[in-house]
Amino acid sequence: MIPSTRSYKRNWLRQLVLLSTLLFSYAHVGRALAAFNEAPVIYAGFAFAGDEHNREKLYPYSIEISSDVDLDKILREKLLSRPELAQKVSFEMSDGKLDQSSVAFSLVQETIETQIVDGKFLVIVTLQANVLAFNRASKSVVATYPVRMRATRALDAEPNRAELKEMVREMYTASLAKDNIFDQWLSRFEKTRIREGAIKRLRVTNITVTPEADRVIVDAGKNVASIQDQTAKFLESAVAENFGIPMIPSSVGEAIGKKMRLRFSDESTLDLSLPEPDLALSFTIRDFVTKKLETTETTQDIYRVKANISMKNLGSERIILNEGVYDTNIVVLPKSAGSKLSDWDQYFKLMQALISKLGKQMANVSDEWLEESASRAMDAKPAFLNLKQELLGLR
């Protein structure tokens, strides 16, 4: 019996739908298998970024601690305690010939600040590290994802060197994950998808200090180059944390020209080439100002940090953002307390707060923040929205 034309068409359509479904399923399974079978990255371990001439100056306590404690062993054990994450890495030694990414804990900042507040010595320790992906065969950086951690402690007396060293040590060895920089790094790594050749690359290319701001820094007995380096690290961390995007490390401190030098726990060193950025992020410290107001019972210290944030597409030379920003803090103290504030400590803390808020503003443009902290207020909104779209394209 010969099937009717209508029956034939119906069977043909049914087979076409079945074939399309199978093809979609095979493609979906294929992608899943490809992701599952993706080659693991090579575990490269703990490393200090920077050449040997400035490493002792950049990380004085961490260098000493690494001689007392096997930091790489602690990191490795923590990684192995997370089985799903450990499957993402290979612990085999690389001969440097395979075209395969490696990942390292790259320390890029260690700073200690001491402030006197209400008769107490407030100690603030900051460590910043990168989830650094690199290709050993081509000796080039693939991507970096910054992780920053701070620990504070109030002491009755000014801490000595041994006490400061112990505070830094605890940031590597603390049992609680929230207090341990290695646990923070592993959590960042867990969320990271390391891929070769991002479409666009972002880098903090310039931290400028105006003569007005320079005078305040020098009068406070601080090193301007060091403040520029720390500011670059704050900005890298603020942007990366809010967007979950890779950054090309800034050149201050850790990089020599277009190179980054790493020293690993086994004393081996490696020079990596830094890729050229497509997007350049710049920050200008314009000024630090303060004003004091007094009543019969209180003293009000009004602090303000003025800055400028800009981003440019280096290929087209298009200015995406160029805006003045500022942040203000009012400290009210009873005269009876006899407290004495360090102006520089207040300025530096306020500048960090401004950069942190900038990172959040870039990701979620807030009209309220623009009105309070942008020099052009709501007129700056289109530029911040453009910047957000550019940064979202880096994910």
C-alpha cells in the first residue's frame, strides 16, 4: 500500500524533528564533555612578584616567614582539601615545553599601617595576591585575578617587629578561612575560568600625583612612589572584585618594563612577558584637604580626598571615562577624650574608601553616589554607563 502524500509529509517532519533533537543533544553533550575533559592547569605554587632588588623592601615580613614556614606546602594542602578544585590542576612538574597554562599564588603587596585612635594603636595589615595564570612555554602572562585581604588589631602599646611579623604570619596560617589569604585565593581561583587570549585586556597604566597632593604625602613622611604603587593595587582589586575580570598587573613595583619576575618557593625564578592592554585605567590623586570645626564639647575634623578616574581605549584613542571624584569623612570627637588624629592616616583610609566605592559604582551606577561624589554629578552618568559596558565585555 502506497502512503498518502499527507502521511508521507507527516512522517518526514517527525523524522526531521527527531534528527534536530539528536543533533542538539549530541552538541550539548559534546560541549559538556569538552568542558569536563578540559586540560587542567599546572600548579606552580607560591611566588613573590618583583625582582630581587626590591623584593625585600616590598615583602619584608613574608620573606622572613617563608624561611620559617613552608608556605607552598600550606597552600598545596589547602588545595588538596578541596577535591573538586584540586581536579582543575595538575601537580606534575612542567618542563616548560607544553603549551599549557600554569597557575600561581603571586604575592604583589604587603603593607602595615599603624594609627593611634582613642589612645590605642590600631594596626592594619594588608596582603594582596594574584591568581596568576601564565604560559611557561611562551613565558607570557595569560591573566591575573587580584585578591586582597586586610587584618586589624587594636593594641595598648606600639607593636614591635616580632609582633608585626606574627600578625602577617597569621594571615597565612589562620585556621578560619575568612582570616587566611590562601583560603581567599582558593575561593577566587574556584570561580575563575582561565582562558587563553581574552578579547580585550585591562591594565592600570598610570597613577598621577599632583603637586598639591605630593606636598601632603611628603610632609607626612611617606614615599610618593610607594603610595602610587599601593593605589594601583587598590584600584586593580576594586575593579576585579566587582566585575570578576582579569587584569594585567600594573608596572609599579612588581614589573620591570613589560616583564614580570617571579621567585618560587624552590628558589627558581621566571621572567614573564606582560601582554599589551587594550583598555588603560588611570587615577589621579588631586588633593587632600581638611577643615576643623569646634564646639564647646566636640571637635569636628572634616577630611576630603579629591581624585580623577579615567579609562581610554588604546586602539581607537577613545576616552571612555574622565571624571573628577571625591569622598568626604567627618570625624566627631569629644574634647574630653583627648584623642589626636593623624591627618595622613585619615587621608589614606579615605582614599581607599573612595577607590572601593568607585569599584562598586563602575559595576552598579548609582545616582545617589554621583550626586554626592562626582564633580559633575548626574552629568557623569553616561560616561560611567559606557565604562560599565566596556568592562562587562571583558568577562
